Amino acid sequence: MKTLILIRHAKAEEKAETVKDFDRNLTTEGLKDASIMGKSLKSMKMEIDAIVSSPAIRTIQTAEVIHEMLNSEVEINTIKELYMPENTTIFKVVSKFNDHINTVILVGHNPSLNDLVETLTNANIDNFPKAATVGIQLNIERWSKLSKKCGSVLFFETPKSVKKSILI
């Protein structure tokens, strides 16, 4: 079994003529939400083998906050094909992961993350909010065996849902 944890980057600066989309930073709210989601993931006590990210600044910053909250010792690797990919591209990237890796955090962008969840599972996520996390249990032993509907959703959390559960 393999586990894929998809994380949409947290809230970033608005697009502006002076800043390229690729170079947008997280906002203060985005940094807080990424921290909340990292703490939530840490509470699940999952053993993370790899963290991969789009090379865009906002995804790297999200990955760094998650990494810090997890106290993870794995390196964050960027994969250029994860920056605003087509659904088939992200699928191909995942299918090439090294088989010694069992649990991967992938930080990326929508709509490709939403499309990937729907490709790999029977879930229909209408809205994949910023900083949301989706854990998918994949019924495969090798990443190269990745196929449509081979997984099931383990969890789907958003900053709002995590904040609510903390308040209760």
C-alpha cells in the first residue's frame, strides 16, 4: 500500500502586474493556515518518506511550513512539472516515484490536485480550498501501478474544519 497526501498551497498574495504568478508569496493568513494543517498532519502520526512540491514560491513556502510543523527530516524536493500541470502530467509524476517511498506529501495547485483526487478515488471534491489536505490510501505496491480509482480517501481537512475541531 502507498499513501499520497495532497496539499494545496496556502493563501498567497493577489496576482499583480509587478509580481509573476510563479513568484507570489504566502500571506500572513496563508502562513497561519499552513501551520495549522502541518500540526493536524503531525497529530495523525504518519511516517512521511518524501515531500515534493511545485517550484512556485507559494508551494515551496507551504511545504516548508508543513515540514517544520512535522519536525520532518526528509528533504523537500521540487519538481518543475508540478507547476500548474495538466491532470495527466501530475499522474505521470506520481507514477514515477521511487518504490522505497511509501508515504508522500505532494504540495501543488488546483485544479490539478482536485482532478487527481477524482481520478484516483471515487470521491467528488467540489472545492479543494487553499491549504486543504487530502490523504489517499492507494491499493498498489508500486507507484508504477498507479491507475484510475485505485485509491480511497483517508481524510479531507481544511483550515476551517481543523479550526472548528480545535474549538469544540
